[in-house]
Amino acid sequence: MENVLKQFFSRKFGFIEFDAEAANDTLYEAYNSFIKVLFLEAGAEVMVDFKEYKLEQDALFFIKDGQWYKCAGNGTLLYYNRDFYCIQIHDKEVACDGLLYNNVYDIPVVFLNEETSRQTRHILEEIKNETSSEESNTEEMIRIFLKQLIIRSTRMWKKAHDLADNSASQEVEFIRRFSQLVESHYIQHHNVAEYASMLNITPKALSKKISRHSNKSPNDIIKDRIILEAKRLLIHTDLTVKEIGYKLGYEDPAYFVRLFTNQTDTSPLLFRKKYAEGEKVQ
């Protein structure tokens, strides 16, 4: 496994090439605090936030800091901190916030065909060369290639979701905005009316807009995000179920347990127990 970390004062960027033997939990644990782009070759297996993929083609996964994942196969991991490149601050440059990162609709994955895989591998090779270079302006060159990778991937994601043409730009922005709001406020705000108010539309209009691009209702999307965070906390912390409920904005522990059980068909404690015993959980 080849691992190169470049540090420019507080700005950090790393590049790892790994094979199936080296793809283990350390890829998650050591880089959990970083924003990541994960390139995996066909044949790899990956789990991101309890959703499994067995790849029949090369793919890119976009993983935010603190997001849980593990993989087995050959690939490349790019990791960087917010000081190096903050997608929220630079959203006008790449327009990926709410699509590739902070996407509450689904796991942000871009499947690559032969041509797009070739293009992606070329960008990764350029980044690799820059990480081993001592030339001036290396930091900016790496950032340029990273932005190029994100922009290309955002275009591919939109195309795969039938949002590529200019006529759909308003729809894309609405989808992104709702996704950003849920990601930012799911702990404080649990109901659809609150998000509709933030978007200056009625709950009915919000549901209608979301239904064009998702088979889930806004309420389902909000609840799914809450439950996802509950699962992360159950597995990766020692917090009690009551403490997790409080952390997610529920003062009534019994209500939180009912919500989790209704959404997952298992209680929080049983979910934690199954994972600890090595059972698959979703």
C-alpha cells in the first residue's frame, strides 16, 4: 500500500493506492476525519453506511468526514481536510454539495464506463505525480486536479439521474438545497413543514417536487437521515440508547426507540448486538 500525505501548514491532502490485501478497517479508522474520494476497480466490494455494493464496473464514491465505510478490492483513496478544500465554501466552483457530498437521498456513487474510467485514472495519475513532486505550486496543482475530478463526477451523477440538461438546472438546485437543509438541520427539525418553511413553499409542494426525483417522500428522507445517524452512533460509540435519542433531538427515549424500531424492524439494542456479533445489519 502506497500512502503519501502532503501538508501545507494546516492544509492536508493524501493519496493512497491499495490492493485487496491492504483494504481493511485502517482505511476507515485512520482517515475518518478527512473528506474522501474513493476509486474502486470492478470486482471490489464496498459498504458505505450499511449499504453494500459488489462492483461490476469501476466506480467513484464520495465520502464525507465521519461517514462510515469499508471496502475490499483494488483502488485509490484521496483524502483531504476542509482547510485544503471546503466544498461548501467553494460550491460555486464545483456545485457538488448536496449531490456528491451531503446527499440525503442516496449514497453518492458514480459508476464509470470504459471512457470515463480512463479519464478518471488519468486524473488520479496526475494527482499521484504531484504528491511526489517537490516543484513549486504543488498544492494548487493538486487542488486543480481534485476540482476537475469533482466537476466531472458531478456531471456524470447528474446525467445518471436525468438532470444533465440546462432546463433541469432549477430542479437540480432545489434538490441540492433540500438535501443541504436536511443534512444541516435533521437533529433540530424533524418534520416536513419546517423544511417547507425554510424553502418558502408548502409541504404539499415540497412533496410534489421531491417525488419527481425520488421514490421517497420528504418525511421518509428526513427520518432516514435521523436513523442513519442513530445507527452510526450505536455502532461507533458507547452511548446509551437514551443518550443517542437526546443527541438526535428526542427528549422522550421511548418515542425514539419506537421510531427506530418502526424504521428498521429491530430495536436499537438488538441492532447494536447483531453488529457486535458479526451479523449483517442494514
